[in-house]
Amino acid sequence: AARQLQPVRITTREECKIPGLLDGDRQGNDVSAMRVDIGARSYDEVMQAGIRPGDRVTFDTTFQVLPHQRVMGKAFDDRLGCYLLVTLLRELHDAELPAEVWLVASSSEEVGLRGGQTATRTVSPDVAIVLDTACWAKNFDYGAANHRQIGNGPMLVLSDKSLIAPPKLTAWIETVAAEIGVPLQADMFSNGGTDGGAVHLTGTGVPTVVMGPATRHGHCAASIADCRDILQMEQLLSALIQRLTRETVVQLTDFR
């Protein structure tokens, strides 16, 4: 099964990286039954290797370039979001922008939206765009039900279990995307949420939307993404930032 026999590595407190093989409960999903086999024959050998309780275990996945402008790697959720932040910093570093822009790489979204909460309290934004990724459970379903197809443009998330994006905000994004020729996939998360669930509740409320490139095989040892989706997401974010004037902010935050 995909949950077993995956190459992993343990990073010790001394930043030593020890390779191993993930093995676990083949009959179910009991995390407590998982083991990482590093070839040790005893507890003492594990200790001698420098491994201690609390050391982190990560998939030992190599980034690879695939045919047709696609890539494969680990933790695209949400390394793709971090990549987009870096490219935006490079592009807009010397640009004269109509608004003060904060780019935030937050942590612990999967375990309680923690970084998103603390960062938003620090910044107190007027408008927020949350970058995330998602995949469709049936990765090879190319029908209309799959609105997370790689190669079909960035996702514009209209709603999830923690957030309903304001129609004014999504309409503005759709207008800008059409102006610059970026296709969008209108998406809804039927299960789960993102940092947007915490961000939009900060202070007196923040108009918030979630966007990002689609992937395949999310939350697995490796995911697949389309470079064109990533580039289009970058182009759209840049265009949105450069059009976010004070007048636009007032329009997006006026709910009368």
C-alpha cells in the first residue's frame, strides 16, 4: 500500500539526516503502529544513531521534472504557495505599488490554522488572498465534476467548510483574470478548510479568498503539478496586487 514502504528520512537535533523505510499497520490507518526501519537491531543502536523522541520524519522524495511542463515533488501543499511568494518578491521588489503588501509564509495550517491566526493579528490586513493547493480524489477524472485539473489554470475557491469568499472579491479577481488572459477553475472544498477560515475572522472581519494551483496526489509522498498553472497564478497575483488601489479596497470592504 502507498502508506507503507516509503523511503523517509529522520532529521536529528544535530541536523543529521538518517534514511529509513516507513512500515506500519497494513490492515488499517493506526499511526501508532507505524515504524521507521533504519536497519537497527536494538534500542541502543537507535540511540547511538542520535535519534531521540520528537525528531521529525519526512518523505525522502526527490524533485523531478516530468514531460509536458509538469513537475513532481513532495509537500507541494504548500511549497507551491511559498514558491509563489518568493517569485512575487523578486518581481515586485522595486515596483511602486498602490498599497502596502505583506507576503506571509505561515506554518501549522494542517493542525489548527495556527500560523494564519498569529500572522493576521500582526498584519491586520484590509483584504487577504490565501494561497493553497488541492487535488480531486479521482485524479484521472477529466469530467466537469473535477474542477481541480492540472493544466486548466489556477483554482478560485468560492467556498469551503470554514469560509465563503465574498462575491465582490471573487468577481474582481475574475475580471482581472479575464483582462490578462488567465483561465480560472471555480472550486469548492466540500471537506476541510484553509488558513482563510482563521484570517477572515480576524478583528472586525477581513474579506478573504483562497486561490492556488491544482495538484494530483495531495498529502502523499509526492504530488504532481503543472508549471503553466503556477506561472499563471504568479501572473494573476502580480496583476491583482498592482491593481489593488485604495479605491478598490474601499469597494471590496464596503458591505452596505
